[in-house]
Amino acid sequence: MTAPKAERRLQHALRNRWRNYTEELDRCRANLSEKTVHDFRVAIRRFASLLRLVEDITGAREPERLRKKLKAQLDDLDELRDIHVMLAELTKVDSNIDTVIESLEADSRRAATRLKRKLAGIDTQKLVDLAAKVHKAVDAHPAGNVQTSILESIDRAWRTVSKRIARVDKAKPVSFHRLRVAFKRFRYSVEDMRQIVGRLPDDLPARMDAFQTRLGEIQDADVIVKLLTSATRRNPQLASTRDAYRTRRDEKIAQFTTELAEGQTVSGFWRPDPQSTFPWET
């Protein structure tokens, strides 16, 4: 791909991510459901990942400024998202946890009220102005360096993933969350820039999605274990339910860690270093 085409692809991706972000924001403002909150979070993460890539390429401050505003919005969504996850899972449980569910439903109503106010307060015009400056930063970058800079940025994102894999610790569920965050940035960059990266294996997007999903399942299980641990202090009868979820979480962690150690899960996602060819080119 020539440099001008690489630049156009980057600008096109920015426009798409902005459009997706505003559409999901409008849906969330209209109806705060489990789906709209989830979809808005994904839109924010994808847009933020692309902005990080632009930040890496251009060295400009505008992508970082916009990304930090998006990060603040993502943080605002966390509380209601976690409640949605817990309610979706715990309503399947047959044991006597009605008091926990009732408490979560009340928390959900309060969190939704707070979030509605925050979403209504988002100044989209300021975001529009920042987004325009991001486009100008891409225009100002030397055209001949765009494609190389994009690949270098994705290489750095993959190195971060590799470091997070090396630091995974079965005794520290947060280490899986950190890996998941790093992997999202890598995956979204590859998907947005796939025309620059080149032809990907047909099964690669699905494999990356499956890897990320499993990390998300570990994170969700850990959130539920923490909730039930707290609830058990007030109601000891919940101990068996807490223990069952703790066992389920630990089994997911153990299986995933074993597969990571054997190289089963990440084989073929990316090249090991910038000097190497991509695994699907060998």
C-alpha cells in the first residue's frame, strides 16, 4: 500500500470510529440497557485504541487529549456494566440469593440515574473540535512514514501483550485483566489497519475474538466472586454459592494459564519482532 493510501486508510478509520462512537452514545442516552452499555463501551475502546495508534504515529497531543476524555467516559460506564454482568449471571442461580439480587437491582437503578446525568453532560462539540485536530495531526505527518509508523505502533502493542503474558499469575486475577486491556488495543489496531497490515488469515479475527472473550470470562467471574465474598460476610448462607463461583473462576484461570504456557492460544497472532515476517507469510 502506498503512503497516501495508508494515510487515507487511517483517516477513514478515524471517521468510522467517530461515527460509531456518536451512534452508540445516542443509543445509550435514549435507553440504558445491558446491550447499549456494552456496545458503547466497545465503541469507546475501539476509538481509544485507534487514537493511541495515531498518538504513536504523530507524536501530537490532541489524540491523547481526546483519548483521556473517552477513558473518563469508560470509567463512568464501569459501575453499571459490572452490575449488569452480575445480574445476568446470578439470576441463573437456584440457591437462595434473592437478597443479593434485590440489592443489585437497587444498585442498578441508582447507577443508571447517575450515568444518565453524566451522559447528558458530555459536550460533543468539544469532542468534535478535538477530533478535527486529530485529523489535522495525521495530515501533518510526513506521508512517506505513515505505513511504516502504523506497523511499528502495532509491533509495540504486541510487545506489551507479550510482556503481560509473561506476567500472568494464577494467584492474581488482575494480571489477566491487564493482559485483556493490552490485547484489546493490539486486536483493535490490527482490525482497523488490516488493509495496511496485508491479507490476514481467514480465521485470525475469530481466534483473536475467542482469546479476548476468554479473558473477559475470567474478569466477569472475578467480579462475581468479589461481590459474593462481600455478601457472605453479611449472610454466611451464601458461602457455598461463593465457593462454587470461586472454583469456576480458578478452573478457567488454570486452563487458560496452561494453554498460554504451551503457546496454544496466541500462536500466529503477530510477528515476534519487526525484523521477522508475519507467521501467515511463511
